[in-house]
Amino acid sequence: MRWLMRSKIHNATVTEANLAYVGSITIDEDLLDLVGLWPGERVLVVSNTSGARLETYVIAGERGSGAMCMNGAAAHLISTGEQIIVMGFELADKPLIQKVILVNERNRFIRWLAEEPSTIT
């Protein structure tokens, strides 16, 4: 068994950093659907801006909002305006079909970075 990257949102922009919120990262539900992340799922968040890395869990944000909000203690490490990568992993005994997307500065889907999952047979 190996830990493999299954889901990735690349070059997202943090829209809010809220120290008063109780933990997690809030992500637009449209983006969650595209890459197959679930609310409550553990994710690795990496800042392209500062180099900070942290693990947290997902909260579904308003669909179509572009939300990418660092909440609680994570807001000390990654701030509003930083560019981040969000990755989900799976323990598997064989290679996985990865769902990897690129988003623009407003966190809107641009294109698949891995082959679009629906085209893989």
C-alpha cells in the first residue's frame, strides 16, 4: 500500500484568512466536486508564496463563490492573497487516476492538468 496524490487544486488564491474561525480550509463546492474532495477530508495545503505547508480538513464553501479561506491557526501560516496548492491523498495498492485542475486568480476552473477523468477508460 502507498499514499498517492488523488486530488489537486493548483494555483488557487486565498480569499480570506480568518483567525477567529475554528480550524480548516473552506473551498468552493464547485472545486471540491471537480477534484473529488469531500467535506471533512484531510488535505495538504502548500503556499507557493511563502513555502508554508500544513495539513487541515475541508469545509465546503458556497458553490460558485471562488472561496479559498484559511481558517483558525492555519491563518497564521497562510494569508489572504497567497497562491496555494491543495492536495488530497489516498492509500491504495495500485496507481490512481488523479484529478488535477488549474484555477485562475479568482479560483475559477481553467483546465485539467492531468487528463480529464471522464475521458479515461
